[in-house]
Amino acid sequence: MRTQLEGNRVSRISVRGFAVASATAVTTVGAVVGVAAAGPAATSNDNFEAAAADGTLLADIPAGQQAQVQTASLTQQADAQSAQASASAKKSAEEAARLRAAQDAKAKKSAADKTKADKDKADKDAKARDLETQTASRSASRSTFQVQSSYSISDVQAIARQIIPADQFQCFSNIVNNESSWNYQATNGTAYGLVQALPGSKMSSVGSDWQTNPATQIKWGLNYMNERYGSPCGAWSFWQSHDSY
């Protein structure tokens, strides 16, 4: 039954009828196409009727409302696709941000490691310069030693204490005790002096007075121990195992 209300057609649409009408899009689209093509559906004011497979009446839907239903369905699909695209874009942005954060953290760590390495190198260089300064200072002080015609053991030891670093003196003394008993003129074959340089003429690299000046011998011995063993204590450690150095 169709009822006229204020000059307009109004359809009775059951909830079940609307769901089935949406599901049977092919039939509805056909009706819309007919309207658009000015076919029979466009020239008639009759309502379009659709039935489910079991013959149940779905609704009396005017052709104009059929188009509205289809438009609403397409709008919903577009909204769903837009929401899905937005979610995908958000996920991509979050992943990109995570990667940038990881890269930034790696770059900061590399910079920190380089800074530490540079600092360690600077500290090492500073220590080396300090050592050179101390060595130069000791070398300068040696020129103030009064040259004597002869030196006692205590004289020689006093000179050595001014030249050898305090923390290395005992090791140096141990070697000299075993090599020459602090006799700066001790001779053993071609070996000569406090540290028994072999041959003794090697000590001329420090001074031409190597045969008579204990300071010259001590300086040469210290240089030799540092260059070959790292320090007098390094030389003494070797000497204990080999009875020589």
C-alpha cells in the first residue's frame, strides 16, 4: 500500500529491508541507471520494490532515495579508505621517527667516543711533554756539577740522585751495584764505567769525558735503560732473569 503525505511519496523501510537493499547493490544500481537515463524509472512516479530471496517485501523505495542510499554507501567506503590511509601514514611517520632517533643516538655516541679518544691523546701528549721538560731540566742541572779529579761512591750516588727519577733510583742503584759497585772507572774487558757500557766508547754520545765524569756515565745509562727497557726498573727486572741487561 502506498500513502500520500503532503504531496510527497514516503516509503516504509524496514531495518531488514534496508540491509538487504544495500546488499543487493546490483539491482539498486540498475534502478539508478534507469533514472539517470530517463528510462521508465525516470518517467514513472511508481516506487521501486525489491524482495529478498525468500520473497519478503523489502521496501517501497523511491528512485531518488535509492541514489541517496548508494551515495551514502560510497561515502562510507571513502571514509573507511581515508581512515585506513591515515593510519598507514601515521605508522610510517612513527617508524621514520624511530629510525631518526636511532641514527641520532648512534651519531651522538660516535661523537662522544671521538671526544674521549681526543682527550686521552691530549692527556698522553701532555704527560710526554712534561716528561721531556723534566728530563731537559735534569740535563741542564748536570752542567752545574763540579768537575773533580776523582769521586767517592757517596759523590757518585749524590750525582745519580739528582739525575735519576726518585721512583727509579733504587732499580738503577741495584744494577750499578751489580755491574760496578759504584766505581765509575770499573773495567771488564771493553766494558767500562758505572753501568758497564760495552764498549765504553758508546758513552761518548753523551760527552767526551765519559771516562772521568760519573754524570756523563749516569746520563748515558739512564737513556739506555729507558730506550731499551722503558725505565731503570724495567732494566732491573730483565737483569734479575738474565744476570745482565
